[in-house]
Amino acid sequence: MIDLHEAAAVGLAVFSLATILLWTTNRWKLRRIPGFHEYLDMCRRQYGRVFKIYLGSGAFIVVADPHLARKVNYRLIDRSIGSQLSADKKGSDNDGLLGLAAAKGEEWRQLRMAWQPAFASGSLAHYSSLMDSCAVRLCDTLEGAAKEGREVDIFRALGTMTMGVVGTTAFGIDFHTLDDPDSPSAEEGLRLVKASQTVFSSSSLVAGTFYQPLLLMFPKAVPFVQWLASTLPDRKLVQLSEARKIIRNVGYSLIQNWRSAHPDQAATGADKAAPPAVAKVEATLEELQGEAPGLLVQAATHAGAPEAAADANGFVNGVGAVEAANGDDATSAARDQDGAAAAAAQPQDKPRPRGATDVEPGSFLGLLLRARDRASGAAKFSDASITAQASTFILAGYETTANALSYAVYNIALSPRVQERLHAEIDAFGRTRQASTCAAEGPRTHPAPVTHADLGEFPYAEAVVKEALRLYPPATLTSRVVTKQEGMTLIPGVTLKKGANLFTAPYCYQRDEAYWPRPLEFAPERFLPEGSALAPSTDDAWTPFGAGPRMCIGWRFALNEAKIALVRLHQRFSFELRPGQVPLKLRQGITLSPADGVWVRPIARGRGVEPVSVPPAAAA
């Protein structure tokens, strides 16, 4: 008789042979296409704005029409979340899909309510000084490179800043990611940053574990594939599992530290005595795009009502969005406009007075734990769920904002015109009008601090970030699944059955000449009133971080962070690109990221620098 080991060997051989043949055939067909994002755009041009792709044996409808994408995003709530793999047979690095991005029903509503106060306008006002401090520390680290004429990977450098911002604003601690690399404390921060990098680089279908394609090719054999992966894990799966554990353990430690500091608010009963929780820390496209803080910025038509618009509009920032999800799109649009109009009537030069929903920095875990105590029944989320929220915040706050800022720095360096106008806006604000003190290094002169009240003075800097997000959205696809028994009519004559999977494709329609004049040109003016000739024909054509009820809950958090960082960087430096990076090589993983980084030479302002001049299409 054939024993278990022989059966496993035969099964592995069959699976391996089938996978190699299928994978090699598909890769050969697509050999001339640089990346998955280009493949999607090629399909859009060849087959139209609604087409079907196969990932393994599964068919997915891709919607590259912004109007239909709005319909999908507003009417479908749930996401298509695939099975997870682990190198650990016990699955201790992956205890289910517990993050806000994957939550459903009442649990999602409770989690969304718990997250929401962390992103109220008053809360954001409290975060600005911490964001500014991290941006200053980043600039200080770049000074050495500027003096030595040394090149740096600004993508990775910005990642140390964004991780620092997450630590101070959400959890009230220093992750030490901006410490001197030679200091003992820097090792802790470097470990967290590297783990986050691994999660992003090793989780994708294209660049991830060998077993990921098997899940798609053999969906009815998921348990066997999961067992095979944990029994014979490849290098990338081992690295991914270890990275997940590091981030999970950081999240769990944050919860324990918070409870020690707030014994009067700590949980009671069996939940308090539970062993260290295990939580999902592997981000999907949607976790980075839909729920966790990213760089969602408003379309140009809403530029006059920045901060208060989302607070006035429950559709954007509140769980009341679900009510509109089952209604028609006209009602949804009306609510969007009503919210913006209400916000426009409020003064924008000051943060609104602190209210009951505003929180101080470091309050994120307290919000979640108190929400857990209020919840009941199936919606009463566990310690594992709370740990997952911390992990989601860490991961999403790290790479997506660094991505957007890197693309902004890259395109500014390519365009003398953009750089000149940005510098003029920043210099009008003031480069050295006030001195500040760096506690760690003693008195030191810095450019004027950028406060929450100052953010309205940088409309061009905001337009630069928006344009970077248009050309390089963090997620090329966003997923949804039809859950209603009667299905969903996508277009006349096409009704999708319950369980059908859909993708909307921001990368495609944000570069579509049908909606954007000169779509491959980096032109921040298209997001300003003066650039109406370059503006999109519909506001729905700009959704780099989603739309509808599950639109990014933390878009203003990251927009503020990006504006402060961009201003701080260009107060003190210009950036010269290393030759050979035009066009920029991209990597399609969980997010659309620079494949080899963005290498620049920081040059202290006041010295001459000749930016690289390229045709508009080269920026794409």
C-alpha cells in the first residue's frame, strides 16, 4: 500500500508539473508586458472598459469605467478575500481575516465606529505637531547625504518617517525608526520596518510564494495546498510568516503596554487572561486601499472644503454610509454634495473646537478596547481582532504614504516647472522664519514649523500629491463580491450572480484619455481651479483609495502627513535623480511600488541643481 509520504510525494509532483506548465504558458504569453498594471491597461484598450480576466481557474470581472466603478463601490460592501497561507502548521501567524478591511456585517460596523474618532478633525489637529516632528527628523538624517553628495533611496527613507508617524500618533510611542542607525534603539525600529517591507514584497501573486498561484488554480483543493505549504514551505513563505509574527507581536505588546498604563480601563474576565493573540497581519490590496490610512485626497471640485467636509458628511467618514449603499447613486451623490456644502460654510483656517469624538495622540488602542466592551454577541471582537487592527494601522500607515510621497518627489525632480512653483509656494510660507529646538540634539535652527492651521497655505503641494496618486494609485485593483441572492445588474443584459467577484481598476481609468486630457503628463494644475482644461470629465475618474461606504477612513490623516512632509523636504532640499530611472521601474505587489526604490541626491537649498528634463510621457 502507498503510505502517506508516498501519496504526498505523488500529489506534490502532479501539482508541481501542472503549475509549472500553466504558469510558464501564461508568463510566455505576457512576456512583453512589464507588469500586471500594464496588462490591465492593455486589456482596457483592447477589450473595452469592462472585461474578464482569469486568475488561476477563477474568472473576475474588471470594471475600468469610472461610472460603473462608482456603482460597484457604492452598492457592494463585501470584499473578495482569498485563503491565506502560512509556513507554520499551527497557523500562529495567521488567525483569520480579522482586520477592518475584511470585516463584515455588524462586526465591520462596530470596528468602523471604533476607528472613526481617531480621524476626526480635532484629532487630526493634535497629530500635526507629531507629523511635523517626524518630518524634521527625516530632513536631519538627509543633511548628511546632502553634505557628502551621497545618493539615498528616498522611498525607504520616507518609510522610516511614515512608520514613525504611526507610532507617535496612533500608539503614543517612538518606534525608533528615525534614530541614528548606530544607536542600540535603532535595531528595534529597523526590525519592524524590514518586517513590513517583507509583508509587502512577499504577499503578492506575482512576487510571492510559489504556493499562491496553486490556491487560484485549484480552488477546490485549498486545504491540501495549505497543508502542503506548511509542510514544505518555500523561502518566501517562511520570510512572510516570520514578518507577520514580528508585526503581530508588536501589536500585542502595544495592547499589553496600554493596559498596564490604564489599569482602570483594562478588560476583565476571560478575555483579559487570554494567551497572546494571533491576528491577521497580511495586508490585501483592499486593506491598504480601502480601510487603513492611506493617501486618499479629494477631487478638485471639493478643494474648497478640505477638513470639515468629511466630518459634516457621514457618507464619507461614518458608518451611516451603509444606509446609502443599498440606495441609488443619485442619492449618494446628493449626500456627497450636501456634506461638502455644509463644510464649505464653516471657517477653514482653524481646527474646529475639540468635541466628544476628538481624541489625543496615542488613543487608538483605547478606542478599540472601549468599543469591544460596548459590543455584544457576534460583534464583540476579541483581543486577536484588536491586535489585527493595530497591525493593519502599522502596515497601511507605512508603505502607501511612502509610495505616494516617493512618486511626488520623483516627478518634482523631473519637472523644473513643478519644482519652481512648489518652492515658490513654500518660500512664501517661510523657510527659516522661526527657530525650534530638537530635544535630542540641543538647540538647533529649523525652518518654520508647519502646523495644522498652516495646511491650507499649500494648495499646490496638495495638487502635487493628488497628481502622483492619479498616475500611481497604491492599488491597481479593488475587489468586491456580489452577496445579494438576486445578484447585481452591472450593465443592461449582464446580471452577475451571487458570489461573483469583481475588480474596479483605478489605474486604468485614472490614465484614460477619455476622462483625462493629456493623461500621461504630470500636471498638478489639473487639480486647481486654473487647470480646468486638464481636469477630469467626471469626479468619479479619480479614486486612488476607493469610494463608497468602505472608502478610506483615514484619508485626511495621510493627506496632512504627506503635505507636511513634502513642505519640510522642499524647505531644505532639492532632489536630483540618479540617471537611468526614466521611466521609473514599478513592482506590482500588494501595492504599486518602485521596484528598485527612488534614488536621489539631496541638495541643500541655495545650491544650484539642474533637474532632469524629459518629455511628458516619460513620467508614466
